[in-house]
Amino acid sequence: MFSTKSIFTCLFLAMSFLQLSSALTPINNQFVDHGLCRKGATFCPSDQSKYIYRCNHGKFRRHKCKTGNYCVGSRGNASCRLRVF
């Protein structure tokens, strides 16, 4: 039979896994750590993307750039700008 200690260990591991899986969200085959989400943080999912991800209420949420604008910039400091060829 299972001991009380092993049952609590299994519960602890299951809860840890759930917390980890909820903190990581797949976006364009990348896993985004919502723990890095701070007010004002932004990033581009790919170079010259039509979408930008902004931290909003503790999670990164996708926003579409205005027509003709594309996401540029480094992680944490991206913005939508006109495409420059």
C-alpha cells in the first residue's frame, strides 16, 4: 500500500507540474514564460510579424499592429513600426 508520505509527494509533484505548465504558453512554437510578464513588457513572436505581444494582467496577449506596421525590436522592448526595406 501507499504510505501517507508517498501520497503527499505525488500531490506535490502534480501541483508543481500544473503551476509550471500554466506559466508557460506556446506562441508560434515558442514557450513564453508569463513569469517574465511585467507591466509594459512587449515582444515580437517573429521578425517583421503583424502581431505584437504585450503584458496585460499578468499574461502576454496578442495584439495586431495597424495596417502597414510590423513588430520590430528586442524582447521586452518591441513596438509596431512602419516596415523599412
